[in-house]
Amino acid sequence: MVQKILFVDDEENVLAAYTRVLRKRFVIETATGGTEALERMKSSGPYAVIVSDMRMPEMNGVQLLARVKEISPDTVRVMLTGNADQQTATDAVNKGAIFRFLTKPCESEVLGEVIQAALRHYRLVTAERELVEQTLRGAIAMLVELLSLLDPENFGRSQRLADLSERVGRTMGMDEPWILGVASILCQIGVLTVPSQVVEKVRRGVMLNSAEREIYARVPEIGSNLIRNIPRLEEVAEVVCYAQKNFNGSGFPHDDVKEGAIPLGARILRVVGDYLGLLALRPNPQGAVQDMMARTAWYDLEVLHALEKTLRTESSDEAPSPQPEALGLEELAGGMRVVDNVETLTGWLVIPAGTLIRESHLQKLKNFAMLTGLKEPIRVLRG
């Protein structure tokens, strides 16, 4: 990607001079004020470096660079001004977090060296961020794979929760609906700490005793604490922690957080999770939503309306359903989605219906086929 430099000054002849001197070395764009600069960042960004004058009408350089820091923190900020008093320099450092402070007139060679250094800094910062993001994605992918192998039934449910939760999040205009998908999958981590007999009772809808209820109620907290160990997943951990909290503040965790103070992601997971549970008992989407509308103490009505809108929109846009294919084990490939539970010949669940097949699933299927045999063919949908 081309790394661009944005010069901002209210004097067009100054901008023309910058462009003339530096255009052979850098990709230069200009703006005649703070408002135009912000519009350019929105429409033509990202910019690797922004070089701003101080004294400009409507918005001065410190105000502009402070805004740039908020909307594009990776952009390296440089102040170039004839107003070189101590207060301006202090404000530029404290509010704009600038990389360099230069005074006019500035030799073209010096300016070029500063821009070159700013570009190196930008490459270093973005490379480090990309490395962290790739590591994070890899860690999440590994956890997802492990959960799908260790607890395939819960994982199948969490996949359905993730898909619908993300769609509801987009309906509500969430900036990062992917958080819901990750939280939906990783919230199952806490279940792995619960005794298997308790998990089985929950699955079969059997009443728990007081000790078992206490154990199972702490699943969100356990999962949240585990997720907090992963850098940059703090928001996901918060969503998981409050995913079973009632809208009126009752339920777990036992604190004073209620209504709009509960993270939006947690409110969405609570609604969608209970909706899918009701749907499993009675396959009537509108009936399930209407039942939930009566429980205003439990659910955020805004989220319920978003769920209703999502279901209605998807129903009207629904394309003809693809037909499943019946394939043998050797014909399966990553990216296919299983239509029915995949079981051993003795009836042991290997992969639940709805699972998106990954390489680890293929290996698991092959292992079970060698040991106990699988019920074939396996019905799948191609991705």
C-alpha cells in the first residue's frame, strides 16, 4: 500500500512549496485547514504522516492533531509552525502526542529527514500491530479448534449463537460485531471446568441442586477470567462475564450493573441464546420472540426488536436453500458444513449438525473411523 503524507496549512502557496520540494521523494496530498484534513482522512485515508501548521482558522494545529490521534492513532503526527512558543510545544506534545515539532522556516532537507523518520516509525508501529493481530487471530483459531474437539455438542450450539448474534449486532449498528462471534464461541471455555454430570443434567433439562446451580452460575465468570489472559480480548471477556445478566440487574454477576450499563454485546448474547433455546423446544420463531417480549425484566426490548427485524429481513431475502450432498469420509473437505450429527457406528457423537468442517475435524473423523467406524454417508452443504 502507498504510504501517503498529508500537509495541512491555510496558506496555499506554502502547500504548493511543500509539494514542489518533496513530491519526488514522497506521495504528498494537501488540505487548507483542519476540517478539510479530517474529511480527507475519512475519504482518502489512511495517511502514514500528517504535517500540520499551528495557526489556522476554525481549528488550530493542536486541535487537529488531537482529533487525528483519536480517529487514526497509527498516523504519525508532526507540527510545523512559525508559532514556536513554549505553550504551543507543550500542547502539541500533551494533546496531539506529536512525533516531531518543527519551526518555520524549515530547510527542505531537514523536513525530508523528519518525514523519512516518521515513515520508518509508522512502518514499525503498523508491522507490530499486524503481528499482534495475526497472533491474536491464531490464538482464537486454536481455542476454537480445541473447543470443537473437546466439546462438540456445546460448540455446535455456540456456532449457531455466534452466527445469529453477529447478524443482530450488525442490525443494531455495532462497530465490531465480530466481538459477539468470538464471545459466543469462547464463552464455552468455562463449561470445561464443570463436572460432566452437571453439564449432562443441564443438557437434558434436569433440575440442578443448589450446589450444582452455584457451580454452573459461575461458568461466565470462569470463562471471562480465562479470556482476560489474552491481550486485546478485554472487551470480549466483559461480554462473556455479563452474558447471563438480566436486564434489571438480577442474576450473575452479583453487582449493581443493570440496563444500559450492561455491555451491549452481553445483552445481545442473552437475548439470542435464550431465543435459540426456546426455538429448540418449539420451532416457531415469531412465537419465541413474542414470549420473550413479555419478560422485560430479563431482556433489553431494543435488542429483542433488533432480533425480530433481523429474522424478518432474512426471511424476506431468503434464497432457495442449497441441497445437501451425501458424501463418504474421503470426499469431505474443509469449508463444508455438516447437516446432521456425525456419529460412530455405536452412536457416539463426533461432530454436531451445523459444524463448519476444519482440518482438525477431518483428522478427528479419520481417527474415529479407524477405531470404531462412522455412520456414512455424511450429509453436507458446500461453502
